[in-house]
Amino acid sequence: MSSFLIVLDLVLLVIILVMVGFWAWNKIQAKSIGGELTNEEFKEGMRKAQIIDLREKEPFKRKHIDGARNLPYTMLKYQYTELRSDLPVYLYSDSKTITLRAARFLKKKGFVSIHWLKDGFEAWDGRTKKSKY
């Protein structure tokens, strides 16, 4: 019975180490790409940036950050050339994973200044707008 507990402990230790490693890797990757912005930092820089809403069309229509452009993550690899690589890109979505994937993709395509809304659209406290179409 004790050998079973030792194996179980080792399996749990490996799982924990993998999870911590994945978390640390994401943190390191995020810092090398650009960075998270609080609501206040996002508001301060958004006049000089391209604000990209990575959500699909319907959620964007319902409500989005005023001045944002809808470029769903599913279409990013086809439409990223519509963005200017010489201007900062401010990303947001409902999912941090999707936002980080989009930031990594844009980094690989030569974009230099990439930032994202720290807690996503759900935590946004600035001006919003509904689409007319």
C-alpha cells in the first residue's frame, strides 16, 4: 500500500510541476510580446493605437469598446495585413488565452507594440458602443 502512495505522490508532483511550468512559460511569453494594460493604461493609450476586438461578430454588435474594430480571432490569420505594423495594437477579448494567442501571432508577423486589456472586456469600465448594423 505504501508503494501505491509513493507513486500517487510522484504523479501529483509531476502534474503540479507541469502546471507551474505552463503558467511560468505564459508569463514569460506575455512579457516578451508586449504587456497587459489596466483599464486606465488602456484608456490613456487608445487614441494612438489600433483597438482590436477579437470576439466574434455578434458579441461585438451587442457591445464593444468605443473606437474598436472587430477582427475576430478566427479571421486574424487572414486579415492581419489590414493592420498597420508601425502603430501600437491594443487587443481585447473575453478570453485571455485567445488574446495571448493573437498577440503571439502578431509578434511573429513583425508587429512590435502589442498590448492587451488585462482583465478582458468583462472588466472594462470605459466608454462602450453598440454597432448600428
